[in-house]
Amino acid sequence: MIPSLPLTNGHLSAAQTAQYWEDGFLFPLPVMAPDEAQTLRAELEDLERDWLDAGLPLPLNTYKRVNAQCVMPLAHRIGADPRILDIVEGLIGPDILIYGVEFFIKEPRTRHMVGMHQDLTYWGLGAIDGLVTAWLALSPATPQSGCMDFVRASHKNAILPHEDTFSEENLLSRGQEVRVDVAEADKVPIEIHPGQMSLHHGLTIHGSGPNTSDDRRIAAVIRYVTPEVAQQVADKDYAMLARGADRIGNFINYAPPRAQFTPESLALYEEIRSAQAQATMKGADNRKGLYA
């Protein structure tokens, strides 16, 4: 296990911030004790058991993978954790919006993978610095379990051409892969363990291999943006204020859910999903996947 980077009263040091902007990523960062991460995992797996066949309008996996913070209090609680916000504030400032929370899970001994890609490719937000992804491990993320691989300094590129594969094995919404040959030697394996976190820029090229281990690889993934970020493709977009203030209004702000999958939150979820699909599925020849 790689030791966590030391924080300064829960915040990044100037050197760590500089390293993030140089490399396009930073890891491993301490957020919580392993047993607290295990408790969150247990809560998520209880939710999976209780709601898998509960008659939800969409498959449970869709709610876990897209804007979980809209319908699942657990997702919002993780995204609004002050320990994570204290770290993220060192990169994007004191006014922080939650753009999305997802639970990204690779089942054991499966072939599912994530093609090498840049997050910002299909979100309609442009090639911006004002988005950072926090990736909190709820189970071990190792090369064996299919941890992420980052390409150092690749965030200094613009958004590169991508190809939609819609592969059944690729867990991304369009099975997208960057049209660049990434050498194995250029991949940095991001090994983190329960309670640890990595951060990466929205333009950093990254992907991950299959989970060949005997345990689920589970992460809570939070996308944070600044109020200055704006939707450039869809008619409107949504975000949830986590810290500070939104004095600009580029996003429709909404409140966290009161309980699991309430009728109000399910209706709002579909409204957000429909609006964001204008950007995420623009130009797609195939309307499969999470935004279909």
C-alpha cells in the first residue's frame, strides 16, 4: 500500500498543488480511515440489495452511475464531505459545485474496462481548468482490480479526437476512446486503498483495465466545478452547491434528496438526464447507454 501524501491541517500544500497542475493528477490523498470507507461500502451494498428490484423507473445501475447525488442521500453526503472539499478548495477555490457523483463498480473476475479518454470530451463544458474529479476508494484499487492509469501532463492538451465504440466491455457512456496510441510505459497506475483518494483534471487522459481480483472494485467518484464553468452545448445544465456561493448562475442549483429515490428526486433526475443528454450524446450514431 502506497502511504498517503501528508496534508497540512487537511489542506494541500503549495508543493502538492503545484504537482497537481504539473501532472494533471495527484494521489494518494487521505480522506478517512479504512473502517469508515468500509462502512460507506456496506451502506451502498445494502442500498443495492434493497432497491435492485424495487420498481424504479430506470435500472438501479443508471442511478448509481449518473448523478447519484440527485436521488441517493449517501452520494450527496460523500460529495459534500468537508474533508474532500478542504482538499479540492486548494485547486479550484472556495466556491464549489457538485456536478455529479457516481458509484463506479467493477465486479470481480469480469472483463469490463474503461478506454483511455478525457472526461471533458462529451460534457459540453469545454476544455476548462475549473473541473476536478475526486476518486474515493471504497475497496482496494490496484493493478489487479483494474485501478486507473493516468498519462502524466496529458491535461495540457486540448480535447483530443475520440472514437465511440459502444463496446459492451467498455463502462463509459459511449465506450469512448481517445484516438491516440498510449504506450504502456506512459501509464501511471493509480493504486489507492479504502479511505484514500486521487484527484485528476478533466483533460487528463486515463482509463483502466479489467478487475481480475476476487473482490469488487468500488469507488465514489465526484465531479466538482466552479461557478464560472458554463454549459456550451446543451440548453441548460444543473449542479448542486457544496461550499461557498454561486453568484453567476450558469447552472440550475438544486437541493439534495430528502430520502432514497423520492418521487420528487426521480422526476428531477429525469429532467437533468434529459438536459445533459443533449451534450453527452451529441453526434452519436448509437443511442445506447446511460443517457439513451
